[in-house]
Amino acid sequence: MSDEAAGGAREPAAGPSEPEPPAPKNAAKNAAEPGHGEQHKANAKDAEAKDAKDAKDDGADQEKRERELRERERADSLFREVGSDPRREGDEDAADAAAAAQAHRSAKASFDIRRDQHNFHRPEFHAAHFGDINLRLESLRATAVFSGPVPEEELERLRRVYQQPVGFDDLEQALRTRRLLVLGAAPGSGRTCTALVLLDRLTATAPDPENPRPDPSAPRVSRLDPRTVLSELTAESLQERGTGHGFVLEIPEGNDETLMPAEVHLDALAAALKTRNAYAVVIVASGAATTALLSGRYGVLCPAAPTGELLASRLEEYLASWSSDAGADSRADGLRRATELAHEPDVGTALGLEELRPAEAETLAELLAGHTLGRLSRDDLLAGCGDLADRQAHAWFTGLDREIGGEHSPGVPSAGAVMYPAAFRIALSVFNGSTHGIVAETAHALAWELAVTREPERAPARALFCDDQSVALGLSRAVLDEGRVLVADVPVPVRTVRFRGGALPTAVLKEVWTRHHAARAPVVRWLRSLADDPRPQVRIRAAVAAGELCVHDFEHGYEQLIRPMSTASGARRRMFAATALDQAARHDSHRAGIRALVRAWAGADSSPLRWTAAVTLGYGHATTTVGSALDLLARIATRDDGEHLSVASHSTVLLAAGSDDMTVLRRIAAWVQSRRRDRQDQNLGLLSVARLAATRVGDIWDDSAAPDLTGYQKWPLALALTVAREGRTVPVADLLWHALRVLRSREAVGASLAVWIRQAAEEDGEEMSAGLEELLPLLVDDGEDREQLRWLINRMVEDEDDPLPTEQARRIWRTVEPGPGPAQRAHRERERV
């Protein structure tokens, strides 16, 4: 094949230097003759000048040859590496590209930017006002619980709205018999309401006639201070409440096993309660610290609240009270419409919670009823739904470390014990859907950072065998799943963990970043450490989370997480900055600013900044159009003797895997046929073609940008485009034909064609074979092209280690007939014009 096609000049060859010219014939004689002294001096001077000029020319030629040799060696190196990701660092496995792409897709899915329009912020979390509807939302407040009587209004409200779960009657009978229950469940599951309803029902009956209440109108149920020591509760200490009283005590979730009451203390309390005809419910979080309590004679698990029934009953109540003038048929129709509204997709998306807790179900009922009656707009409804996840995150973190004790505070939980649940939730927000091992490992690292920030004078200890999986999951509304991860491109089963609600990852990160500024420093240190993790599943997801944090405070996030990473010496850290920028650019609120920043980086004097800009451009969100991104990539690639040709060509291929691939294919064709003297444009085009042929779809695929490539993950991108999209076969064939005609790209593209042929024979069967049979004839323009393909196929058939089946070789060979190749098509087009 010719090496001059499409503007592709032949490679310059280094040759021997020119021989020095012979000396003049009579030089010695003329030098000796009299009268020729002056002439001799002039001739000698001219000779010296000529020798100097010749030496200078020889030096320039030698320098030029050496420069061309270096360029050729560098070009050979670039084309040899087209099958690898230029963004990787060190000895990373080439198979990590698919794992990194999978991690990037999963991380982006955890942060659904479609919910942006539903989020709204208010300085107070205890009330919301929509039109003339005032939602109290008191049940969602994260407030401290103090000891004292439970108001009758609260008990009356519970009598009206409480929906008994399955097993409630058994709980009531157990409390009536034992006088004391230890009720275990996750916070927010309705356990406190269940305890209060139980005590209200049992204390409503007439007390012992021999020990009447001092004041029959006095409250019958009281909360005890969470710091109450149960062993100190005796019949005498309970006497001031009179008889027939009910007590509820909630033990904080951060307490460890040593702070829990022993069975003997519970026996003594039960006896004291019996003497006063009283009842008590102790509420704990189910887990390792409470296993002994819940497995003892007083322990029971709180049944799940029937939120569906609660939602329906509260809807009916709100509709009836807000439309008292309407008839029964009208109220029934309103209930039907409100129920249907609750199941609409955009309402579910705005909620972002798989299962509602009782207080959330009640709030949703208020919102649905308000919209059904025309008092709330749809935007207000969706905004109120979206706020539920934010409120859950607020409840998780507000005042979390208030009860941490110092080094000399026995009986008070340490910083490490209290911080782990918070660290687990933050880690799960970053790695939602990842393996449980990654979440637990990174959560422990973050818990250490949080603990040393909270107590810098005290080294936090980590318990080695006290992790309670069920506690961490229950306290964080999380669940274990079965998933798969890629190991050397092979999916293997793993145990994954995720939030029970897609809105929670964003809500948690926003809560920590915007409301708890003191927690920013340890979180930043933690994310920076994750940027250096060799596992793409860790560093890529950490980078996406960093981008989400920047959305909530870009100035701080940029200064702490992006700017220092963008100029780092290591590729992993620069990749972290580029990925974080791209994630922030997915949000409309930040896209324009980030585009201006990337444009400035593309023209910066700093080489690391240009590299980071090139990677960011490949994701497709840093410019208004794909053409603009290609302009900037060409500027980066052709600068400084093509220093960033490799990464720019990789980003070009990333853009080709998007929705506007025709713009990319046309631009690559223009680069390939460029006439620039330094050939950097042509090198960029040829490298892009070689990568297009060598890169698999699964290594770069963005499912949101190119859903039509689903199912082609193992295919080379160039071939996948010709099969999955109409009208791509000829443009792709032309690019491959040009690359095969240029010496420096021929070997790389030919090797990729061999991989295609072998893959069609071994793995992907008829569909890939059909795509090849349509594409290969277009690569043949004349007999020389055909002979080149014949040589390639023969070499594969004669491969001793892995020969190509003869039948497959014949099938491919029969399809390869001369013309009409790119040259003939161009000639016909010129004739037509």
C-alpha cells in the first residue's frame, strides 16, 4: 500500500551524511608560487568560510535527522499504546478500563440530577408553607428528647392516626404480663409511637383501687431522660407518679454494650413497676450492643409500621377535614385521585425513598391532599416530596457528637463509637451500590478522620470484632443486595450495599457539606486519600462525589478538591479533578462556569492543566457543542510537539461514543488529511482512528449518552458504530483505509482488524461477522489493498498458537473484492460535481 495517500507523507529516512568535496587540484602549487600570497590568503579565507558553512549545514542536517528520528520513535510508541488508556498510572491493568467505566456509570446513577428542580431550601425544618396550607412536619424534627409527661394532645393524636402493625396485640399482652418491654427497632421506624400507644392503652384502664392516682387528670405517660440509670429506678422513686403510670425510655444508639442495663436490673425494675401497677418500655436500636437485651425475657422486636394503611387513613382524614362541605361521592373521588397521584412516576422520583416511615407517610398524605384539593401546585407537591430525604439526612447528623465524652468520662460513648454510623452513611453516599467491603473499609477510614478532628488529643481506637452489620444497615436505611463486579472483564458475584432510596446519597452529602462546616476538613482529607487508591471502583466514585460536593459550594470544593488535584504530578489525581469537574458540569447551575474554566485550562502554560482539560473535554459536558470540544482538543494536542496527543486522541474517541459521532468522524477525517508541516494534526487524526479501532465500547461507554450501544460492550467501537447506527459504515471505512495507507499507523490498525476477525470467529458470531463482511470490502481500493488483507488473513491462519479457522478465513476472503474503495468513491464524487 502507498504511504502517500490522503496527505500522509512518507516517513523520512535517516541516511548517511554527504561526503566532503575534494580539495582543489593545484592548491599546493599555487600556494608556493610567488605573487600568489595575497590570492592564497583570500582563497584560504574563502575555504575556511565554506568549510564553516558546510559544517554548519551538516550540523543542521544532523539535528534535523535526529529530530525526525525522535519524532518517528515517539509516533511508533504512541501507536503501540493505542490499546491502553493514556489516563492510567503506573502498572494498572488494562482490564481496569472496563471496571472504571462501570464505576463511573454507577456513581453517576447514584446522583440523579433530575431531582435538582425539586430541591428547595428553608432555614427552618419544622414547617413549610404552600399557598394557604401550613404543614407542621413536627414528627420530622431532629430535636432532643427531655424527660417529662407526654402531653395529652400527643396521645390523642396517636389514638387518631396510629395504625396497628401485625403483632401489636401480642406486644400489648406481653407488656401487660411482664410490666416491662425492651423494644428493638431502627430509629424512625415508628417504635416510639408504638411504645406510647401501648402505654396509653394500658394506663387508660382503672388503676388499683387501693392505690389511686393523686390527680386523675394528671398525665399518665412520661418520658424518662435518656441518661436515666435503670438500676436506680425503684418503687420509691416511682411513687411520685402515683399508680397506673407508664414510662418510656429511649437509650441513645451510640451507647455500647457496657452501657446497657443488665438482666438483673430489668428484673428489679419490673418488680418495682408491679408494686406501683405501672408499665415501662425501653427503646433500643437492634444490633450487637443490644443483642443480649433483645434475646432476654423482656426483649421484643418492634413490628414494621403499616405505612400504606397509615397513608390511606391520613389521606382520608385530611380530605374530609379540608373539604367538609363536599359530599361523600366527592370525597371518595378525591381519595381515588390522591391515591393515584401517590403512584405517579414523577412523585416517586421526587420522593427518592423506597419505603416511607410513619412520619414521612403522614407528611406525604398532607401534600397529596393539598394538591388534590387545588391548594398546592404540582411544583410545590414535588418540592415537598423531595424535602423528605433532606430531613432524614438532617436528623441523622444534627447534634450527633453532642454526647461524646472525654478521656476521663466513663459511661459516655467515645468519638470513634459515635462517629462510625455517620461515617458509614457518608461512605455509603459515595459508594452507593458498591461492594459492602469497600463501603465498610472506607467508612472506618472516615470514622478515624472524624474522631481525631473531634478529639485531637485522644487517639481513636477501632474495635476489631464488634462490627454489627445489621445495626449499620438499619440505622442508615440500607440493604444488602447481590451484585456483580468485573474482574479481568469477567463478572463475578459480590455482596453489595445500597440506600433504600435514590435520593439519600445526594441528601447526605448536601447535609454534611452545607450544614456542618467543621466536618468538611476530615471529609476532604478522606476524599484526597481515596483519589490515590489503585482500585478504579474507589477513586472514580470518590471523584464523582467530590463533584457533587462542589455543586453545593463550588468555591470551597474547587480550592480544596479540584485545583490542587488538577496540577498534580500523578495521573490519578488529575483524573480525579477532571471527573469531579465533569460531574459538576452535569448540573445546569454550574455548567457555564466550568466550561469557561476548562477553556482557560486548554490554553494554559501549565502542562498538567492542559492534560486535565483534555480529559474533561472527553466527557462531553465542558463545551456547548462537540465541535467546540474537538477544537480545544486539537489545540491541546498540537502544542509543544504533540505532548498530549495520546490523551487528546482518547478523549476524541470518548466523544465518538456519544450521540454526535458523525461530527467526530468528520473532524477526524479532516485531521487525517491535514497538510500542516509538523504533521501534528495528522498524528492526532491517525491516533484517533487507531484508538477507534482498538477501544472496546465497554471501556468508555456512557449509557446515558449512548443507550443504543447497549449490548455492544465487548465490541470495538468502530465496528459497533457501523452496526448500531445507520450511515456510519462508509465514514468509518474511509478512516480505516487512510490509516492503513500511512506507515506509522498501519501496524496498529492492522492489528486491530486481526482482533476483530478473531473475535467474530470465536465470541460474537453472526452479528459481528455480518458487520465485518459489510465493512471489509470498503477497505479495498485496488489490488495492493487486497493483497495487504490477504497477507493479514494468511498470517492469522498460519498462527501456530491460535490459528484462525479456515472456514472463517474463506468466508471473510470471499467478501474482499477490489473497490469501490475510498479513492474510487472520491473520484466518482468529483466527476459527479
